[in-house]
Amino acid sequence: MRIGIDAMGGDYAPEECIKGVLAEAAESKEDTFVIYGEQAALDPYLSDLESAGIEVVFCGPSIGMSEHATKAVAGKKDASINVGIHQLSENKIDAFAGAGNTGAMMVSSLFNIKTINQIERPALTTVIPQRSGQTGVLLDVGANADVKPETLVRFAVLGSVYAKAVYDIEEPRVGLLSIGEEKEKGNILTQSAYPLLEANQQIKFIGNIEGRLLFNDVADVVVCDGFTGNIVVKTCEGFFYNLLKRGVQDEFLNRFNFEHYGGSAILGIKKPVIVGHGISKEPTFRNMIKLSKNVVTSNLISKIESSFA
């Protein structure tokens, strides 16, 4: 398997990325790793990378975290994100991962790879730790701030396939994030989406789920618009770090540490693209690579295509 990694993405680029790739390469002799980045940034590490058998692709100026995604992707054709995703589209690598500008990763994926049939809006996912130890999925968490009711149904199918293929949840229970459990509760979006989800035969819809039940083993897949999902993620992240700074040590709390999961697959495009957190360090990059391999070996893309055929 050939895994591509953007060395220029994230706050600690390229050092932490390269440390993670070198560590994974030492354990995964059967896989090939391809690093993308600016030559000046990668030169100090070339000897170690070459000794480990890691391929290096030199690219032009990288896309910054704060740059406008569409303008940057269009204006920096030879940036590491664009080059890596373009090579993915040409089957030169099997998956591409990076902790850079999320919007640019999304835009470049849409431009170079395209979406799976019937999917207009790809989604970003995040892990929902459950009290039982199981791993749930929340989507969308930022790619689509405003969506239509039909889009939430597609998210439900995407999330179900993802939970089954990657996290081995045999029959994922799907919940709709809302302000009350009753069918009539919520805003116009959730009220309109409810009957559509209820009627869909591809998913196991269990109804509305309130925020207080997200981690209580009620649902395996929870769908919402990206605006709401991103607020949920950032709130959990802030709560986790505040408790950590206060010295709280707890096994369940530790499962909210993003480093354990590595990143999120962009669901709905035709190739595996994994987006990591901007503050990713070596352990996160290693888990990002593991997730990339899992997405490939599970045949996730083919399973999603079959669900929307």
C-alpha cells in the first residue's frame, strides 16, 4: 500500500509529521510512504527519509492554515496538498493524509477527485466516545454549515457505512441531533429531515437524540449540519483540555483526546483523504496513517459507492 502524507500541514510541520512517518515506516515494512513538501523544509530530513525508504516529492509554496481555501487551491497548483491529492486521483498513491488547511483539503479533493454518485456535499466526521468503550461517529462537523434535509439523509447513510466498515459496528443506530427526543422537536431542518430518515430503509434510524445523550450508547451514528457539529466538537475539545489542566485523570475522559484517532475521512469523495487536527504531533500522525490504511483495507469507498448506486 502507498500512503501519501502532506509534510507541510499543521502547526508543527514538518518535524512532527516526519517523526510520525519514520516511526510508522519502521513498523510497516510492507507499505510505502510518500512525503510531499517544500524542498527547503524537507532538506534537513532527507537522509533519514531516504534511509527509511520513504519517497519524497518536492512541491511549491504550501497552503497556509489561514488562507482562503478556494483561492489557495486555484492559485497554488504545485502546493503539497494539490500535488498529493492529484497523485491520489491518478492512482499513484492509495490514500492521502494531512493536518493542513481543512478547507483546502476539501476543495482540492472536490476539484481533483470528485464526489461519489448522488453525493453533492462530502462530510467530515469525528469520533464520539461511548461509555461502553464503543466508538461512535458524528457528522458533519464543519464541511457544510448549511444543509438541506435530504443532505442529512445522505450523511446518515455515509456515517452508517463508515461505522460498519471502519469501526466494525454491525448495525449502526442512527440518531438525529436535536433539542428534544420527540419527533416534532427541533428547527425547520431537523423537523423536515426526521420523516425522510424514518423512511430510509438503508439505515437503522432511532429518532432524535439530545446533546446530553451523545456519549451514552444511545446511537452509533449522529447526524447534524456542519455548523452544529463543529460547535459540538470544539466544545468537547475545550472541556477536555480544561479538565486536563486541572489534573483530572479518567479513562473515559482520555478517550476525548484527538491524538488517539488521528483524523477524519472526507466521506463522499471517490478516494481516501484523511484530514488531521492542526495541532497534530507525532502520535497523531501515526494514527492518521493507521486510519488511512484502515479506510483502504476496509474497501470503504467501494461500500459507499454500492450504497449510493
